[in-house]
Amino acid sequence: MGVELRQLRCLVALNDAGTFTDAAIDLNMSQAAVSRNVAALEETLGVRLVQRTTRSVRLTPAGERTVRHARQALSVLELLERDARTGRNSIRIGYAWSALGKHTVEFQRRWAAAFPNIELLLVRTNSSTAGLAEGRSDFAILRRVPDTAAYDVVLVGLEKRYCAMAADDPLAAKRSVSLAQVAGRPLALDARTGSTGLDLWPDGERPRHVVQIDDIDDWLTVIGSGRARGISAESTAHQYRRRGVVYRPVRDAPPVPVYLAWSRTDPPRERTEVIGLLAGLYA
């Protein structure tokens, strides 16, 4: 037997919800069914994906890697189903970590009013171009300028920076934190798709240790375990709430730029209107 989509959905739901019970509620399935599907996936792949105890559930390193691949597979399937079901024109806007945070719902509403005949698809793609290079998106929401001249990039807004930390971190009791305080512990850093680098700190004041991670799931796992702190855009703090992780604003950090990017050789014709919608949200 090969890997089944329902098995991947159960593993992703378990990762997001944190318990079999909550994952079952999210999927409208029984707890036993979720457990069977995860166990069947482990058997098919031949690796342990989940560490189970009487009180907690935690993904193994193999489980974290499988979740990343599962999200990509489910995202592609969702696009296929939508295209087949709707038969309408669509625009895909990719993002690597978070879409537009608190502005996402309002953007979707404004899009429906501005483009009633074009379906908006927000697609999470963990790449430095948020799916542009892979052909998975028509536009990309980026928080750093890509290292290529193949794309046009426009600044559409700014976001505050937040520090993510374990709930029992000494800084969690504070209403805001400084860069110097954050640097007191290792920093979880995604050098490829993240919005923060060590150049955020002056020379001589940077965190001494860095924990390299690959995407938002790794980032949250490392931070929730207390191994490191992280700094990201306000949209991340809004979109990714996880048990055991808290966010505090960084009062002395510059804001995170938010860019809209698209292919220079094949620009979408809606780019002027999309820029206007996004800039209006951040104004």
C-alpha cells in the first residue's frame, strides 16, 4: 500500500493541533481514526513520525520533514481540485511564512469586490520566491528581495517585528523586549526564506549561537522547546499561534518590509490593481 492523502491530512492536523483529540475535531473524524491513519503512514514509510506519551504528542525529526512534504502535496491537490471544480480564472499569490497576517481576510474581501470573476488562491510555498521560480504562483508576498533580476518587486507595506519565545521564557513576562534582550539566547534562523538575519544587530551585540531551521514548522518547534528565540514579522505572530509559544513586540527593531513580486518576463495583467489593494491595507 502507498501513502494515502488522508494519512497526510491526519499528520498535518496532528502537528497543527498538538493532540489527537484536537486533530480529530479539526478533521471531523474520530480520535481512533486519526491515530490509525498516522500509524498506517508510519508503517508505510517505515519510520517513527510521532513520539507518543500519556500526556503529549511530539513529532520526530522524520515527522517534521514529512509534514513539510505533506503540506506541499496537499497544497498541489487543493489547487487541482479548485481548478477542476470552478472552471474559472484564478490568480495564485504565494507566500513562504505568512500571507498578510491580520490583513488577510480584508484582502480577500476586497479582492472579491475588485475581481468578481477571478478566484484568489493563497498558496504557501517554502521557497525564497514563494513559488514564483517553481511556477506555483503568479504573485508572491515576500519580506526580502529575491537574489535575482528575473522579478519585478514593489514595496507595499511595513510590519512590526515580534520575538517568539517559549511560554516559560523569562522574557515572556514582559510586554515588549529589546534586541539586546533577545540576543541573550540562541536565535532560530531561516537564512533562505525568513525575514530576519544577524545583521539586525550591531557588530558585537549579535546572538552568539544560531539554530538553523528550514521553515516555519521547524522554527516553531525549536522555539516551543525553549532551545532558541526567534524574530519575525507581525504577520507571523498573527497567523501562527501554537501552544507553548508566545510573541512580544521588539521595541527597537526596524520594521519588516512587505513586497509584492512577479515575473518580469510574464507579468500578470492585474498587477497595478493588486498593488493598489495591498498598499491600501498597509496605509
